[in-house]
Amino acid sequence: MVELELSLEDVVDSEEESTVFQAWCTDPNTFNPLASLFWQTEGGVIRDILSEGVMCTMGQMAIFAFTWYFWFSVTYGTQVPSGLFLPGMIIGCALGEIYSKICLNAGIFDDEHYKTYRVIYIILGMGAMLAGYTRMTYSLAVIVMETS
């Protein structure tokens, strides 16, 4: 069973204000990390994943990545100008976070390595996702480095 609510005291403080979603929570001091990711702007999602503003379990992040990937595939195939760059970055961020948590849980690296290099795995996931469907590797590397 995936835990849906976390305590507001568990939210990591960052320089930028993070957005947490508290609707439908039984306790007013809790929030839903999955809803907090879905109910904000695309830029806010990337910012919160990179800064650990909303802490999700690996299962919640997998649900988030699968949902974005499903809608990304639908809009990519319909040839509607719906924006493909930021959704690709969001999916890559989620996949990079899932990869780093799998490596942490498998014992490939310890907590110190995870805390130090977590953002790098997320950025590599973002770049890998974008390079897979845009085929613009050099300019993409510059864009990803500018956004991080």
C-alpha cells in the first residue's frame, strides 16, 4: 500500500518556496505528495523534484512518471502543438529520481552518495529522455545545463 499523506514537518526547506497540496487530507498537518506534483505548473514540478520540495516514494514517483508518459505519448501522436519539451523534462526528472532510489534501495550506493549526487542523476535522466526523442544532443546539453 502506498502511503498517500506525509507530515508537513517532513518537507525539506529550500531557497524557493515549494507547493504542497493539502486538500482531502484527514489531518490538517499532512499533505499529499503525489497531488502536490500533479496540481502545479510544469516548471514547478521540475523545481520541486530537483529540490526535494515534495518527497515521494518510489511507487508514487512511478505512478507520476507513467501518467505523464501516457499523456505525453497521446499528445505526441496526435500532432497537436501541445508542447513536448517540458513534459519530456518532467518524465526524465521522474525517471532519474526512480533510478537513484532504486540504486539506493539496492545498496549500490549509500545515503551520503544519494544526498550528494541525487540531482545529477535527475539531470542525466532529463537529458536522456530529451535526447531520445528530439535528437539534438549538443544544444540539448546546453539547455539542460542552463535549466539546472
